[in-house]
Amino acid sequence: MKNTNNTFVYIIRNDANNKVYIGATTTGQKRLLKHSSELNLGTHYSPMLQEDYDIYGEEFFHIYILEYC
């Protein structure tokens, strides 16, 4: 059964260097899509995350939901 709870804690992990961005959201998938969009456009508000994304590329980044709240 699919979880329909939109509130959760998540990480964006860079598998190339094992760095993680930790976030929490109440808007679920919408927030995760915003991260992807901003990273692809080169406009993410986290300069460190954006720099690593620009260097390593999308294939090294994965999103994991840690806990639904």
C-alpha cells in the first residue's frame, strides 16, 4: 500500500563523495521535484549541493525518505 503522507524527513545523497543534504517537508513529492528542478537549472539555494551536482551530475544523486511524520 502506498503511503499518502506528505510529511517526511529525507536526504539527498551524493554517492560520489557520500555527502548528504538533510531536509524535511510537509508538501511531499512537490518539494522533491523542486529540488530536482533547481539543481537542473543551476539555481539551488544550497551552493555546496549545487556545486557537487554540477561536478558529478545527476546520476550520482539519490533521494531517500528516512521517516514519515
